[in-house]
Amino acid sequence: MSDQASEHVIVHTAPSFHAAKIVAGLLQSEGIDALVPGDGLVDEFGSAQKLGTGNVVVRRADSERALDIVAAWESRSGGEEAG
């Protein structure tokens, strides 16, 4: 796999960190290695980072499939996210 294919890109920005975790879980259930940056932060700074929006990132090679999955999920859920 090339360096560019393994590079991580943002495929979704959720209104909250916790909503981003839900979307990442959806993608993981479809076999895509998705993560929410900052998930492992546990100190005060890390907690503050979780107060705003949350980005979901995947490998560039998985991005088109991930975008399709997120779009289908949003259309089924009416575009509303828990946040």
C-alpha cells in the first residue's frame, strides 16, 4: 500500500465528539478502520478537546466507501445525529 493510500483523511465532522464515535463505530462495523482523533486523551486538555465537534478519519484508500456509508446512514436517519 502506498503512503498516500495509508494517509488518514476526514470523512465526517459530527456536532460532538460522542456523535463522531457513533459514526466511527458504524464504519468499523462495515470493516473500515475509522477513528476519532483525541479518543485516547484522558487529562484535562483531552477532556476539553472532546467538547467541540468531532472528526471521523479513515485511510484515504477507504474514504470513498466510508463517505457512501455515512451518506446512506444520514439519509436513513434524516440527517440527525445525537450530540
